[in-house]
Amino acid sequence: MEKKQRKIIKHIILETLGTILGAFIIAIAVSLFLLPNKLSSGGVAGIATITYYLFNMPMGISMLIINIPLFLMSILKIGKAFFVKSIIGTISLSVFIDILDKITPLTEDKFLACIYGGILMGVGTAIILKVNSSTGGTDLFSYIAKIYKPTMKVGEIIFLIDIAIVALNMIFLREIEIGLYSAIAIYLMGKIIDILFEGIYFTKLIYIVSDKTEEIAKKIGEELGRGTTGIYGKGMYTNKDKLLLMCAVTRKDVARTMQIIKKIDKNSFVIVTNSREVLGLGFKEELNQ
């Protein structure tokens, strides 16, 4: 029992530290890159950017005030653990932003700011999501919306909200470039989140249509140590049954695989596609853990 309790306590500590770390990285992105250059990442931060420049109101305080209604809506709708972590994340982010705002910005070049700001926003947000936490704003809204209406396409709604908020930034701050650079930052943030969640371990899937599938499969196994899978199908043009080979290989093995195929059957039909991630024997071993 003690071992289980220690494991739970360790898990809680790690998730709390992850929440604080993610909030700190997001704060760096906002205070040292995006905010000084009037750039927006959408959501609550985008609204707080407007109040910062129009009313000279500290961004962290603005974000806390805006988040209060969301937390009131979520008290009885989300789990206690998630609620507590979200409170920690939201307060940490607000405090870090107002502290770091006193430091000289790292760049006044809007292009550099949107690049590095977007990347850091993505890293920080990914860490927050990895520990199943939140810093309030649109990600908290997504959790609430899903609870009230599970079929709701929250991603699309949040995207539209972000566009609207960036548009408001342009209108109130009277700079079209703000929207253009902010769009780059938001795009990069999304891409970084995808990479950190799905990995950068890109592989290739090769589909082979040939009359010499057995010979090709055997040769790929001998020379590359890769297995192939036969999928039965039918060529609708020729009206003949066909065996389609499917083989997952690393990027460096693609050229060698193509050489093997063409050497055995010059008339083969080959399709090479991207695969985000492959788990199992010969690749990442996560499935076997």
C-alpha cells in the first residue's frame, strides 16, 4: 500500500512540476518575444495583449480576471485533480508573465519574435497537455465544451476564436502586420505540439504491386532485415487478383528498397508514403514495454 501511495505522490509531484515548467516556458514566449512586439497567440493571451496596450494593465492580471468565469463554469464539471492543476497552471503563467515582462525583450524583430515565440509556445503547451493540465483560456474551454457537448468540434471552434481574437488585435492596435506575424506564431505553435505528441521519428510505408512479390519480400528480408505484409486485392483495370506488399522502412532504407524492387521487377508499381510513427519489432519498442 505504501508503495502505491508513493507512486501516486510521485505522479502528482511530476505533473505539478510539469505544469509549472510548461507555464514558465509559455511565459518566456509571451513576455520576451510576443508581447513586446504586439503579437498574439490567440485565446485569452490575445485579449490580454489588447488590454495591456490599450489600458496599460499587466497581462498576467488580465489573464487571471478573464479566466475566472471559465473556472466558475468548470468547478462542478471537471475532475478535482485537473481543476487543481489548472489553477496552478493559470496562476503560475500569470505570475511568470508579469515577472518576465520587466526583463528587456530578447528581440524587437517581429519575424524572429513570431518564430521563437511560436516554437516556445508550442513546447510549453505540449508539456502542459502531456501532464493533463491547463493554463486556463481556450484549452480549459475545450475541456468544458467537451463535457457539455461531446460531439462538438472544439478544435474548429477554438481555431475560429483565435482568428477572431487576432483580428481584434489588428483592429485595436491598428497594425495589419500583427495578424500576419501572429498567424505564423500560431501555426508554429500547433506544429510543435504535433511533433512533441506524435514524435519526429518519421518512417516510410512502401506499397508494392508486382508479379514477383514472394521474391521481392524475401530479398527485402535478407538485405534489409525488414518484414513485409501481403494484402490480397484485385486490379480493377486488369480484373485480376493481386497480392499487394506493404513494408515499413526508415528513410535511409527507401533508396535501397527501391533498388531491390526494380532489380527484381522493372514493371512493378510502387507507392511510397509518409508514416508518422511505427511501433514494434525493428522500430520503436514502446508496444513491447
